[in-house]
Amino acid sequence: MTISIFVNGFTFLMTAINLWLLIYHEKHLLIGIAITAVAGISALAINLSIYTAGTQLVLLIVSVLVFIIKNKLIVEKRIRENMVNENLIKEKNKVVKLENIKNRITNLEQGIRKVLKFYGVTRELAGIVEFDDMITHLEHSVKLCLPVTKKVMFFLTSPELNKVEFVGAGSSGDANSEYDNELALRAIHNRKLEIAGETGMIAVPLVLMSEVIGGFIIRVPNDTELTSPVLLLDIEILANQLSLGVEKARLYSQVQRISRTDGLTGLHRRHYFFDRMEEEIVRAKKYATNFAVVVIDIDHFKKVNDTHGHQVGDEILRGIAEIIRECIYETDMAGRFGGEEFMILLRRADDPAGVFRKMEWLRNCVERKMFGNIMEPLRVTISIGIAFYPRDDQTGRKVWQLADQALLHSKNTGRNRTTDYLTIKNVID
């Protein structure tokens, strides 16, 4: 009897524990099922009532069903959680992919903008031929395509490659410092860009067909990596484009100089001289100034050529041209009209008497000049005619014709002399 009461009490206690586990700790449900089974088996072993054993059996079945249901719910929950996690991962991957695509698009847009900048530089370079305009455009191009904090300093090279000449807007101020010259010379001799890390300056040579034709110096911001592959590539691309532009401008300048310069004497040709004289008339009218036109002819030059040969004649032409350059100011202009005739335009000729003395000095210099060689020395003389604008006439061509009339008077009155048109005006009229 005592054992029966004890077993019943134990059974009910196990039942209570099982229900508690079933309600609050489903993860320990297997333990409850085991306890329930032990309690039922104990009840049957000691021949307790079928009611008690049946109760334990029902509780065992219910516990198993609850375990199965609970386990299925847990599995479904984990499946749902896994699906949610997978979806989150997929969404995260999509976001990462979208960010990568966005970054690639941004990089492509930056690359396109950079290409358009370089294309714009090339297109503008194609339409510029004047050297001064080219230098101005080069400075704009460098500032547009490269990170620059100060003005750009462009330099050209001398034939000896031991001296540089700074040109453009950047040539003023501190652009001609010894440090800049040294940095530029290093870039020229090494034929590659030179980086001065302590100052943030980069000297870039412009190389075309293995020849250094010039270059430029820039200063980049302090936070710029001087050895950045992107920066170095941009510099290389820009330098190649600018090299073509500078060479084109130089060639055009040479062609222009050849077209307006006499190849033998280095003086201006006739058409260029008259163009400049018309410009001088506009300037003289605007500022109420005047100028003198001087026409010079070598006396008996044909006889010199026939007697001594054209080689000596060319030497005389070059020698007289040099004397003319030495006798006039840099602001004045001299030209050769072909053959043995020269012409000079003297700006701001306010003193006709002073102009006359100056031309007499030039004539004497030519007369004293020794041509030929020691074995066969040769001297020549020149005749000179002078006319003034606006004293003698208001048009450039007419002033030149009046100076030519004065020259003719010098030749007709003995040669080797200077004549001012004003002194013969009354005689001609």
C-alpha cells in the first residue's frame, strides 16, 4: 500500500514536471517524454490501476505529438529564417553590385570628361597657328587638364640645350629663378619629366621626334601624389598633344618669317614692308605722330656684279643690310626691294634735320666699309632719298614715291649723297 501511494505520488510529480517542461521548456521536451515513459512503466510494473497507467500513456502520446509539432514548427521557423537570411544576403549582394556599377559609371563619366577635355585641347590646337596665341592656349590647356595651383611657366630651348627662354604670361615674376632654370634644364637633358618633391613642382619636356622643343613647369596642390600613375599618364598625354601644337606654331612662324624676310639680307620683303607702313599710317593718325621713309640705292651695282661677280655682289648686299640694322633703332623697320634697292621706315621722325644727319652717317659708314678681300679690296657708295609723313603727303605709297624722287635726284646730281624731298620740291613742281 505504501509503495502504491509512493508510485502514484511520483507519477503525479513526474506528470507535473512533464507539463511544466511541455509548456515552458519545449526544447527539453524529450526529457519530459522520457520521464513520462518511466512513470507509466513504473505504474504498470507495480500493478497500479489501469487508470493511472492509461493516464501516463495518454500523457506520453500527447507529449510525443507536441514534440513532433513543436519540432516541425521549429524546423519551419529555421527554414523561414534561413530564407530571410538568404534574401538579405541576396539584397546585400545586389546593393554591392549596384554600388560597383555606380562606381564604374562614375569612373567612366570621369574618364569621358577627361577625354572630352583632351579632345577639346586638340581641337583648339588645330585652329591656332600664331605662336603667341599658341602659348596662351597652352597655359589654358594645362590648367584645364592638370591640377595646378599657380601660373604655368612655359619655356623654349636654345639649339645648344644649355639655356632656356621662358615665354608667355608665366615668364614674369619669379618664373626666371635659378631653381626654375635648373629644373627645366634637367628635364631637357634627361628628356623626361622632373619632379621636385620638396616644392611640389614638375618640369615637363615637350619632345617631338626625339627632339626637345620646349616644356612647361607646374606646381601641384600639396595633397597631390606626385608619382600617381593617373597624374603621370595625364601629363604624358597632354605633353604629346602640346608638342605637336608648339611645333606647328614654330613651323608656321618660320614660314611667316621666310615669306616676309629676304633670304639674302634678312631684311623685310617689299609686300610686308608696305603692309607695315599702312599700319604705321593708322597709328600716326591716331596718335598724331609722323614718320620718315628712306629709299637707298647702291651706286653702279650692276658694274660691280659684272666686274667682280655675283658672289661679291651678294657680300655687298649683306654688308650694307648689316650697316642699316646697326644705324636704326629696333622700333624702326628696314626692307629690301629687290636688286640693290633698300627702304627704311623711321618711326617718330619729329626732327627732319636729325633724320638727314642719321642717313648721312649711314652713307659714310657704307663708303668706309671694305668689301672683297685684301688682294682685291672694294668700296661702294650709296645714294639716299628721304620723304616724311604727313609733311610731304598723307598716303604711304605717295610718301614712298616722293622719297624715290629724292633718291633719283641724288643719283642725277652725282650719286653718293642724301636728298630730302623738301629741298627739291619746288624744283620738281
